[in-house]
Amino acid sequence: MAWVLKMDDATIESGLVHDFDASLSGIGQELGAGAYSMSDVLALPIFKQEDSSLPPENETKNPPFQYVLCAATSPAVKLHDETLTYLNQGQSYEVRMLDNRKAGELPELNNKMVKSTVRVVFHDRRLQYTEHQQLEGWKWNRPGDRLLDIDIPMSVGIVEPKTHPSQLNAAEFLWDLNKRTSVFVQVHCISTEFTPRKHGGEKGVPFRIQIDTFTQGDNGEYTEHLHSASCQIKVFKPKGADRKQKTDREKMEKRTAQEKEKYQPSYDTTILSECSPWPDNAYTSTNQAATLSFASTPLSTYTTSSVLDSDSSSPNHQADSGSHGNSEQLSPTASIQDTQKWLLKNRFSSYTRLFSNFSGSDLLKLTRDDLVQICGPADGIRLFNALKSRSVRPRLTVYVCKESPQESPLLDRHSTNENGEHCLSSGLHVYHALYLEELTAAELIRKMACVCSIPLGTINQVYRQGPTGIHILLSDQMVYNLPDESCFLISTVKDESGEGLHLILK
């Protein structure tokens, strides 16, 4: 006999729901407050070890000084990124100089003056390496102008403000820690002036405003470093910064609340953050003609003094005379003291205490990732490059020899002395190696004039002897396409006036 149980759909559904609720009712009972305690977990040794490595709150050291730029930060900067501030070209902006010392801190500064140097520099590392060339080019296009000035009438509490003609991007002043001090600065260069021109609308490069503060040393000079801080800026044409700030604000207003959480709020002022002091061998303008090679620059604009700046005897020579050059490499056998000296010499003074027990081999064993994690991205990469630096191969090597008037390249180089023995004649050609970096006619002419002891101002034209003896005018394109390790004999011919010279490369 078969039994058939008939149940409607509603009865079946209600029964399933009841059974499912009952199966979940016991879950989580074993995790009650009595069986699970977060304090017990935090008491584990691994968490105690991590906590012990964190510095106590009372050990947090505040900087002795603080500098505040009275200009709003951009709202379009993501969290954890450095702030960015827009400035108008030539407008005066206040920088408040604040004494942050606690009671009893640095008592030797009481009732004393300190000196601060404010400068505008490049933010991008690539432009920092070519700072001398970039600023000399700016000076060539804007003769008589400065990159940075102090608005003395508006400034308060500063003493003996100075701007050196040789440092167009820096100014210095003294100030009393016991008095309210504000310095008003004007930046005259704009960010797009250092951007390659293409089709318009180029993105300008960021700058930095940096302030370094010093106290008097034993010799009475303000050479003892106390504090440095800087902030990132972009400079626009007049009123351009206000328009850019408004555009950024409108863009942020259109974003959703979730997207806005990823960005920093805009602050009314910009606090300069601590940084390493700017190197002593910073940019210094020269009174020589611009060493940048422009296609339309006549040879007569290059003076003899600029020839001396072009060292042609070393393949490691950098065309940028304002750069830091090739620092000597750290030896793996360097002692701890030698390693400390190397760090100071290469502008890593803020890390000497951190690496106080490192020898040369210890420091060289660190990988790029290790240094970035220890020193941060900027200084970590710079330290890695300094440790692994190698000689830079020149772009082109050329060998030249000056031909004497009585010589001819067709003469036999051997002669016979009075004893009947063969010997080298005085017509032996001794060549000089020229190492070219810019691959321009102007660079080659400067270096040829240097090694051949020819006054650069007397050279009118330079030719290369071509097929069938024709004379081809030397140009940038010709130098660019020269084969590496080309050899030339240099003949000199007086021009029509008899005062100048033509050079012929054979």
C-alpha cells in the first residue's frame, strides 16, 4: 500500500526557512566575550616586539624652526603626496619665520641673529643635474632679470638682505629669533619657461622654495647649519595661479564623496617640510658668454675664458660646469670613518648618524630597494646612483693635430742622421684627444682652440677638406655625423684682413 503525503508549496517553504534559521542559531556562541579577548591577542610576543620598536610619543622631536608660505595649497593633490602651491609671477608672497624651540632648547641661540638663505630650485631631479645650463639659458633669454627677489619694503624683522649678482635664484638675510619676522619673496621665472616647446599647452615644471638657516661659527661666519625646509610650487603668469586654483577646486566639486576622500583638502597656508640642506656648490652665474650652443650663435660670442671651462683632456668631463661632477666612488675597503667622510662629501650629511656603523662594504651591499626604504625615494635613488656611479663614456671622440706652417702631411716622417741611422723627423704629428658631449660645431671649435693654443676670438671660419680638395663649412650636422675616433690635421690660413684665421680640417 502506498502512502502519499500531500503538502502545498507554502507549507514546504515555511518549513525550510525554519530549519535554516535553526541551523544558524548556534554559530558564534563559542566566540563570546568569555572565550575570545582582543587583549589576549595583543599580549602575544609578536605584537609586544612591534610595539617596543615604536618611539614613545614624548620622544618625537619638533624642528627648531618653521617656515610658513602664505599661499593656499592645491586641492587636486592625492593623499600622502607632497603639497603643491600655485604662485603668480612677480607677486609678493609672505613667508613667516617662526621660532619653534622649546624652553631650554638650543640656548646658545638666545639673543643672537641667524642667517637664512631662500632660493628657488628645480623639483625634478633631471633638471637639478642640469641646473647650471638651464639657468644660464634663462639668463641669456632674460638679461638683467633675477629668478628670485626679496620685497624689502613689505618684509618685517629682516636685517641686511642681500642678493648676489652671481646667484640669480637665491637671496639671504639676517633675523632675530626674539622678534616677529616675515620675508616677502617674488619669483620671476614661470614653470613653462623650462618646458620644451611643442604645440602649446605644455605642462610646466615644478619648482621648490627652500630655506636654509645657519648660525655663526667660531670664525664669526654664518656657516653652522641649523635647519632646512622646502615646499613644492608652480609659477604661472600674473593671475594664472588664481585661475588654476579655481579650476582645481571646480574639478574636485564635481567628484563624488568617495573620490574626494582620496585627495588632500586645500589649506590656506603652506608649511615647508624639513629637508637636507642645499649643497654649497650651488648654481653660480658667470659673466662669460652663454655656453649653451645655439645654431645662430656666431663664433665671436665665445670668449677665451669659456674655452678654459671646456676640459678636453678627460672623457669624464661634464659639459655642465655647475654640476657636481663625478664624485669618487666608495671603496669596498673603506673604513667606517672613510664612509662617513664620503657621505658628507656627497651631500648625505643627514644620514651619517643612520649609517654610523657602516663600512664601505656594508653600504655597497645594500640594494636599491633597501636604500629607498631607508632613505625615501628621492635620497634613496640618489644614494644608490652615487654608490654605483661609473665613468660616463663621451658621445664622440675626435683626434686632432695642429699642422706647423713648414710641415706637410705628405713629407716622409723618417730621416737619416749623420751616422746613417734612421730616426723620426720633427714632422711627427702628435694628436690630442677631444671628448665631445654636445656634438655641436661650437663645442668642437672651442676644444680645438684650447688644445692648439689658438685665441678663440681670432677664428672666423672652420672648414673640412672634402673630396678633390674642396672646403666644406663646418656645421652642427656635420659634427653630429662624424665617425667616432676621427683624426684631423688642423691647418691655419689667415683671412683677407690678415688678423683672423680660417681653420681647415684635413
